[in-house]
Amino acid sequence: MIGIFEIISVILGLIFIVLSVMIWKKKNYRTFKKSILNLILIIVILALVYGSFALILITYDHASYYSTSGLNLGDIDYDQILLRAENAGYQVEGPYFVNVKVRDATGLYSPEILEAKEQFGDEYLLNYVTYYYTNDSIMEIRFFDESKTSVMFFNYSRPDPYFSPFREEHLPNNSWIVDRFKYIYEIDSQTAENHLGNLKDNIQKDNEPKININMPVYPQSIYDDLSERSTESAISLTHGEGFATQSFYLNDEIIGKMNFIVPNNEINHVVNGARYTVKLDQLGGMDLRIRASKGEIISEEEYREVFREMLTNMGLPSKSVDEFEFDYSPSMW
């Protein structure tokens, strides 16, 4: 939808430029008249821009049924299920990493982490890592590619944590940060301390507890760091989007999380003008939703029966539909 609005805005912008040039080229028009015509032109163009945006909103508006939480079906034959969906005449879209195509996804694939490869297969992405200095003092590393990361710090124990300035004293211990940098990037202490200095400069100058570091990262080293400092770990179940988190604990206290994404696909089926979507990820996570006309109401018996039929045709347990609770919205706006 936003793409269409951008195209319309560009077209109207070009029209404005062309007409404005034509007005100012009129030699028989006085400067005052040209200014008035140009002002009128601006008002008309702005009205068209806002009008087109309103029209797009109305056109794309819809009602929806969505599940309050997804479900995990356990071990499934993912490729076979997608094949059955296609054979049943359903539209299979994807793969996606959460809601974006593979080419637009951010994160790292790290086959050297054998434990992750065993759990998630060959197509996972390590999206971000969260370190806990304390429960309220957190360091988060987001991965954009193999040598581009963003490191952010949060401290929820400071007064008014969402609005008050973040200061240097709100950071974890210096040596703790340096050690994390050394593991993440496999760098020496001096280089890690230089990054810490840059971070503190950002906090002092811009009140920004964040630093971008463009250098290779080493996910296996991160995994080893968390594994060696923890006494146990646990992996969460996916629920359709493909999110999976491995949490690390030291004596029941969390010390870190590695957040992974696996691919998912959407299986769509249109019945009486409403689009039924089964979102399924490679680890057996499933979510259900319906998109209908604005204000349209579908009986619970009807939409559950459609989903049961879809799952049956895909070789999935139809009774799992009974475990879903749905919320309804008559409009997306």
C-alpha cells in the first residue's frame, strides 16, 4: 500500500514541477500573479496527495480474524505439507523470514554453530543476541550482515527509564562490556576498549547508548561465551512466524538469549471472498488468520470448518484448530 502511495506522490510531484515551470515561463504574467498561481497549484497538489492517501486507506481497509497466540505442532514434514497445499489448489507464498522475503531478511547464518544447525536446520538466521548484566541492565547486538552490527544498551532500573536521559553510569561494568566485545568480534582488549570509548562518547554527546560496529562477528564465540557461563539453556517453540529463542541461565537467573529465525510460508485459500491464511514455519509453528471485507462477520462454525478442511488437505491434524482462540477486528484502521 505504501508503495502505491509513494508512486502517486512522485507522479504528482513531477506534475507540480512541470506546471510550476510553465507558470514561471509565462512572460506576460507578473511576478505576483505567478506566485498566486504557484500557491494555488501547491494547494491543489497537496489536496490530491492527501485525497489519494485517504482513497488508498479506504480501498485497502478490511476486517480480520486473528489468533491470540499460535501453536506448535512438533516435528512435521514441512516440504511435503507445502506440496500437499499446492496440490489442493491453495496459494503457497514464501519463504519468509517473519514477514519479509529471504533477500530482505537481516541476520547471520552460521553453520559453525553445530548445536544451532542441529536444532534449526540449514536455513536459520541469527537475528540478535541479548546479554543480561542484571535483569534490568541489558546489552543487545543486532546483526545486519557478517560485518555490520548495532550494539544497544538498556537500563530499566534507572528513574523513569523510558524518558530520562541515559548516562554513562547506567552502563554495565566496563570490564564486562569489554569482555563481551572480545567474544563477539574476537578482538584484543585494546580494540574492545576503543569501542567502549566510542560508546561513551555517543552517550555524552547525543544521549545515545548505542554504537555501530562494522567488523566481522563470530557467532560461535558468542555461543561458547554464553554456554560456558551458564548452567542450563532452553529453546522456545515457534508459533508460525519462525522465531526461536535459546535462553541461557546461571542458577535460574537469565544471562543471555540468542534469537533465531527460521523460514515460514503462508498457505492462502479464498472462500466466499474471504482469504484464509495458515502460516507455517519449518519448526512446526502454526498461526491462523482471516482477511475479509470491511465489517464482514463470519460465523465461528464456518471459519473453523474452513481451517479444518485446509489442515486435513495438507496432512495436518484438523483438531488443532480447536486449540485456537480468535479475536475479531471489523477494520484495520
